[in-house]
Amino acid sequence: MSVQIYKGTIVTSETIDTLEVYEDAYLTVEDGVIRSIGDNIPDTYKDLPVTDYGRSLLIPAFSDLHIHAPQYHERGVGMDCLLFDWLNTYTFPEEARFADTDYARTAYAQVIRDLLRHGTLHANFFTTIHYDASDLFFRMLQKSGLYAFAGKLNMDMNSPDYLVEETEQAIADTERFVAEHPGDDHVKPILVPRFAPTCSEKLLKGLGRIAESYHVGVHTHLVESRAEAAWAAELFPQYGSDGAIYEGCGLLGHGPAIMAHVIFPTEVEERILEKYDVVSVHCPDATTNITAGIMPVRRMQKQGFRIAAGSDIGGGHHTGVYTQAARAVQLSKLKEFYEPENERLAFANAFYMATAEGGSVFGKAGRLAPGYRFDALVIDSMENEGKELTPLERLERFCYIGDDRNIRERFVDGRRIDPEEVYRKMLGC
Ligand SMILES: [Zn+2]
């Protein structure tokens, strides 16, 4: 049995509204799982060495539930475009490059390294339509230490002719991908139709059959913007709404359902979110960059819907999902300013999205509590010389102005992870 003992100030979500703080506490980890947190070390471990992190904070690892891995090289570029210009000018040509697996290896190795640097230790990815690059990415993830969902992207219509699948082939390739990548404790396959307007009903129904046969979940965009939702409803009049398309094609109820954006849910979408325990993903930078609107996060949280956080790279430009916790508070204040019936988020509500809610998709993760995996970060105190901050102020400041240089340690399953070492391993895949 392997046991580690850490001392420091621990901050973790207790509920969606409250953060729990343990100052100068001891945290014991047994075989990668947290055994105790408190003022004392359990008697059985009294003689073991203690790693003391001083005024640094021990916090749960972050979870990014919506990231387009192949868009990593285009983040922060073309941000003054509207969505369809941005897709056609930057995104689709960049994704086309993933036909070349050498290019994919280099790009994907950097994505994985940088997520680890920024403390994202659980992630849910989009890839591209290319089988070989998606297969490579899945194998890289399995060697990275990350907890992840990934699959092969699907799109067979309303897409550029250099980046579109033939329907029957798309279904066959996706079934093969799922069959050949059953995954393991850390990395699991997921179905990834880009969004309804780029997928035919035949393709979506084919994916629905794969979901049912292989018990896999789905990751896509849902009511991302008013224009997208209206286009989807026009293309699929037999279903009438974005959410009803995925439900009608049989994609829901076979595994996790993770839906990015969900900015304008109708009653139909709300019924679907509840029925299938959907995790909606708030991506504040991206919804600003593509002028999609502001998700009614606090209202949806209060209705009991599950909402996690996502970087949505490259629609979003920040790698660290902790920045999205801060941005979620900012956007909620703007929403409250323009629409006073929408209550703003407290910082605790936003931190919960980026850790506890997102982490819950990956097993006992996203919190620091007995029985949870020790998937955690050690971050700097973020204090200026001569002025002390409370633990909650230190955490909030990290999310607002911190970066990867303020993250001193990263742990997955209780084991230390070195992003540079993982990067070298990735390049050898
Ligand atoms: Zn997206």
C-alpha cells in the first residue's frame, strides 16, 4: 500500500453554493484515494513523512468538458470574425491538416502538455473526421495520465468539400473506431457529431445505433446560438428543435451526454436535459468570441441542471479552464445588468462548474474529500508581499490572474505528473 501525507490549506467545493476551507490541514492519500482531511494525521500514519506546502493551496484538478483539440494552433486568431467566417477561414483549413498524422502528433502533444501545465487533468475532446489522427490521439491520451473522453468527429453535409465524410463510410469508420477503442479506466470513447446542421439524419441514426450497441455517450453542441438552433430546426422539421434531433436519432441515454453551450434551451431542451441527465458546458470566452449569447447559468443551476465549464478552444482562447470560472462570473454580471431577472453567479458557483461538476463525469473526482481520487493541484498563495489574503481570496485571485506558472504540482490518482515528461512521451507515440 502506498501512502502520502500532505500539509497545506485545502479549498474544495462542498456544495454548488459553498466552498469548504481547511487551513493548515493534513490530507492523507492511500493508493491514490483521499483517506482523510483534518487537523491531525490518523494514528496508523503518525510516523510517515509529511510534505508541507506552507501557504500554498491544495485544490481539486480542473475539468474541461468541451475542447476542440485540433483547433489548438488557431486559438486567439481571427477573433473579430463571426462564427461562419471564422469556421471557413481558420477552423476548417486547420482541421484539414489532420489528414497528416505527423502534423496531428505534434499538435496533439502540445495540447496534452499544455492542458497538464494549466491543471486540466480531466477533459472531453472533439477531434477531426480523420480516423488515423483520431486513433493516434486516443492512444496518446491513454499514455498521458489524463482522464478523458475522445472520439472520431462526424460531419457529412454543409461542410467544405475537403472536410466532409461520405455517410455510409462515416458510420462504418465510427463503428470501427468505437469497437477498436474500448478504452480503459482513464480514457473512454464517445460519439462526436459536430452539430446537427453538419450531420444528415441517416448519419445521426447510424450513430444512434452505435451508441446503443456499444453503450457509448455523445458529445456535441446544443442550441449554441439562435442562428444554429434555427438552422437545425429548418433542416430537421420532423424533429423541430436541436435537442429533439439527438433524442429522435437515438443518441441519448447510452452513456454520458455532454452538450456544449446550451444558451437558448427551450422547454423541449429542458425536458431532454433532465431526462438524460445531460451535462451542459458553459464556455464563456467562446460564446463571447462567436457572439452566441450568455448562458443563463444561475437559473439553470437553480433548476437543478448539471453545468460544467469548458475552454472551447479554439472558439475560446484560454487554455486554463480556471480562467473560465472567472469569466463565467463576469458574463453573469453582464447578463444581470441587461436582464435583471438573471441572477449573477457567486465565485463558488463558478468554481463548482470547473471542478466538482466537470469532475463528476470522470468518477470520484473534482473534489477533495475522503473517498475521492487525489486528482489535485498545488497552487501558489497569490499574495503580494506585505498583504495576506484569506484562502478563498487566494483561490479567486488565482482564477482571475493566475496562470500555469502558479501551479506548483499536479497529481492524478495520487501520482505526480510532469507535463514536460508527458510531452516527450507523446512525441514518441
Ligand atoms: Zn465547440
